[in-house]
Amino acid sequence: MSTFFRNADLSAAHLSPSGRWLAIATVTRSGRIGLATMDLDGSAPPAFVASYVDADIGWFQWVGDERLLYSTIDLKMGGAEQTFRCAIHSVSRAGKVVKFLTSRRSLLWTSGTGGDEVILGDHRFDARGELLHVHPVRVHLSTGSEEPVAMHYPDRTVDWVFDSKGRARVAVSLDHGQLSIFWREGQTDVWRLLDRSSSVARNWYPLFVDSHGRLYVLAPSKESTQVLKRFDFSTNALDPEALVATPGFDFQGAVLSRTGSDDVVGVRVDTDAETTVWLDPEMKAKQAMVDARYPGRINRLECARCTIDGSLLVTSYSDRDPGSYFVYRPVTQNWIDVGRVRKDVDPARMAVLDLHRIKARDGADLPVWVTQPSAAIHRPAAAVVLVHGGPWVRGGHWHWEQDAQFLASRGYVVIEPEFRGSTGYGMNHLQRGFKQWGGAMQDDVADAVRWAMGKGLVDPKRICIAGASYGGYAVLMGTILYPDLYRCGVAWLAVGDPRLVMENRWNTIVSEEARAFSLPLMIGDSDREAKMLDAASPIERAAEIEIPLLLAFGARDARVPLDHAIKLRSALQRAGKTPEWVVYEGEGHGWMKVDNRLDFWGRVEAFLAKNLN
């Protein structure tokens, strides 16, 4: 079990701007995650430049060739105990000078080449804890001095876009359900309003500014999917034609540029699997070379100078392999094996993941991910329907995923529906899920199960439904609305009543902005649509749950507070039902501690074996 749920051996790798140095986040002898660097021109092994006995490395970035920026986190503590322990530091490449920068800011921008500047976001809140704005501050790492990046920027600015020189070019504000996008030319203090729309149904969203001052944005197409476009400042409108469209999927990915420049060299997109479209002929040839060396895999390229003598970092992975890192040195034509993400995962023993596009009962498109263990390919098997959280996220991607692979390793087919309300498949698919908690969203989950039955993939009499957060809610409602479809349910961090999400309470991080303006449109109005929300409440309908349940919660969950769990268990007990139950102290909305992950999935394994065999 630890193969799936322990921390990764090698969690990240990045090239320095010159391409000579490589930095990796990897496990130290003490079992902590440390930060190491290596000289790609020499033969010396990686040397740790930052490691701790009481903390782990989170994310990291190069700032020039001589300095790195990194965050720390304590992976041996619960998620809710991290609030005051996360911090941002800088360290020299040789590890000689470590500086603490801040514990209450986020990284917004780093200089790509020389220099030692970063831009951090100072999140400022009002007396009620509501976010007022994100204030950008330029920090000079060598001296520790600070200066504001932009003056007189719009009120309630919560997001920024910077160019390669660290100039603030786009400010995005959110206020009373309205999303406003402002543009700034050069270093002036004049911010020009480009667009204002509903935050729920926005017109477009800024992504990138290139070296010519062109603004790249995400915008809906006529087919409802999101595409990549440019904003035309001469007409104050979007270009009519898309630069990049991914039919059947929203554009999700990145605009790629050369280090230290805003020259666009390609785009990375995620459809049924990630792919990179290179506009630069040299990078296109390099991608072809790497793909020929590692066929049947996703091979993500990262280069610094991206020239014939520049190093090339390859992240290579698949649905059955968490991945490996390699460095290619064009001058010597040598390949350096940096390491595997998880050394003890045997890809040959992992399950296969496929995306299917089926139709829901009303004819709507319904994407469904299916993970099949090799032993289940030729016969119907017991199945777990794994419902993603959010719900307004994309659940599946073509890569190795620990939850589904663990379940498949125990012989279960795993069905993961992208029910209406999920993102990534067009605005129509998203908006069909509005006000459909316990309605058509739940029907989509059932339709995916029945499709798998019809294909002979699963045993109709041995199906369990499982999920976290909204997925936990879908478990509870699925057992109520489709009692004959499922033999058991596993719900963790589960929403017990949609109305509790929208209540103004001290123990939740759900913002007043969301409660007042977006959630009533997406879930329902607590007053005007009370009858609909009554019918969509597992707590109100707990007496209708007949199948065995395993419930798990974080004691300090600020997204789905513990009173969801307490009210749910009380309602079940009043109805004479006793679910299996566990609460993890110190955890928030998820299990950060490895011991808790192992304990939880051990309980899941035993619960499924008892109820599906």
C-alpha cells in the first residue's frame, strides 16, 4: 500500500536559466524532501543545498543561475496544521546562503535570466477575513529590500499578469460577482478597463503577454469550448479567430516562451492526454527525437536557452508510470538519468486508463474515464465508481493516479465520470450542472455505471460508489436516489447538505463573495429554492440510505467543516443506521500525513473486500 500513498522519491526537477545546472526535490536520508543541485557539465553527484529535519521542500524556482527560491512545508503534520509553518526562502546555488523571506505571501513572478528579483503577492484581508486584494511587491533577494510593483491599481485586484521584465500588465478584480479586467501600457499608472462580466459566466480571461505587448486570453468558442485567442487593442475586442482550439475539450495548458523572453515558441494543451505543439522548428525536431526514444508516453520538454548547445530536461510519464526525469546534452549527445518519481512502482503491473465519450440519458455528452486492471479485461469485475470533488473541476487526466491505481491493484475496475458541472469540456457541459446537485449531475454518474454494465466491464451486483468533498456528497445522494445500483459507499470530506456550504459561519474558508454571488447561481438560492435544496440534502434524507457506509473526515477541515459530519452521523443514527466512521486529528480538506493516508486506504480496502466479495 505504501507504494501508492507514500511521498514521491523525486517530486520535481528544473533547469537553471543557462541550462548548466539542474535542481531537484528529492528524499534525504532522514526521509524528508530536500532541495539538491547538480552541475550538468561535471561528474559530481547532486548535492543538497536546502534540507531540514523538521520540514520538507514544497515548490521551488530558479532565480538566475546562482539562486533558488523555495517553499517549506511539514509533511509529517496534518494539512490544517500547516497554516503558520509554510514559508518562502531563498538559497544560493551552492547552498551557502539561506534567507527567510516570508510566511504569508505567494509567488507571482521570477526573473528568468540573471538578476535576483522576485515578485510576491501580499494577500490583504478585512476584519472578517475576506480577501481585499493581492498587493504585488518586488523583492531583491541579495539585499532583502522591497518596493511596490504597481501603484494605483484597481480595487479588489485578486490576480495579475506580468511580462518577462516583471512589469504588471494585467490586473483582474473581483467584486460583487463582477470580474473586471484592466490593462496597463508600460510603467504608467493608468489602468484601462478591457472587459467586465459575471464571475460565473465570464467573457474571457487573461493568460499571457508576449514581447510585442500582445495579450493572450482564454475565451469561449461557438461550440462552447474554451479556446486561445488574442485581444485586439485597436478594436478593444477579441480576435474573431482562435489561435488554438481543442475540439471537445477546453483549452487547458500554457503558452510557452523562451527563458528570459516573451517570444512564444509553442503551446501545451491537455485534451485526452497532454501534448505540446511547437511553433519553433528546432523545438519541434527535439520533441520528435525524444518521442522516438520514449514511445507511447507523454514527454514534456523543458529547456533554458533552447539552442543547439542547451540542455533539455524531459519529464516522461504515462497512465501506468508516475514518470522519470532525463537530461539530454546536445553537445555531447549524452542522456543523464536523473531519477524516477516513484522507484517502487512497476509499470508492467499497473492498470490501463482510457477516456470514453458516451451519451447521458438526455443525449448530452458524458466523458468517462475507466481504469482497468489486466485481470479484469476479459471478464466482468467488481467496480468502484470514483466521483471527483469540486464539483467545478476536471476530474481525470491521462497520467498515473494513486487512488485509481490502488483500487485497480486490488482487482477493481474504476469508473470516473466527468458529470455535467465538470470543467474542461465546454461551458455548456459546465452550466448544465448548475442547480443540479442531487439532480442531473447524479443521473450522469448512474448513466456512466449503466454504460459500463452494458459493455460487460463490471459485475452489476458488485459496485461501490466512492468520493471526496463533492464526490462524497455524490456518494450519499447516489445511495439515496439509486439504492439498487450500489452495494456500498465510501465518502470522505463529504458535503452533508449544500445549504451548509452557503451559510456564513466562522469555521469555513468559503468567501462571502462566493456565498453571495456565485454559489446561489451554481447550487441554488437557500430561500427561493428551499424545496429543491431540501430534496438535495443527504442529512435531510439520511433515513433513505440503506447500504453500508464508510465515512471519514478531517477534524479541522475549513472547506467542509466537521459539523457536516456530525449532523450526518446524527441523522443516520436517528434512523437506526451506524456507519463506519473515522476522524483524523490535525487534518483539513485531505490527508497530508502519510500515516493517515495509509490508515484510510487500509480501511477502504477492508470495507470493499467485505462488501463486494
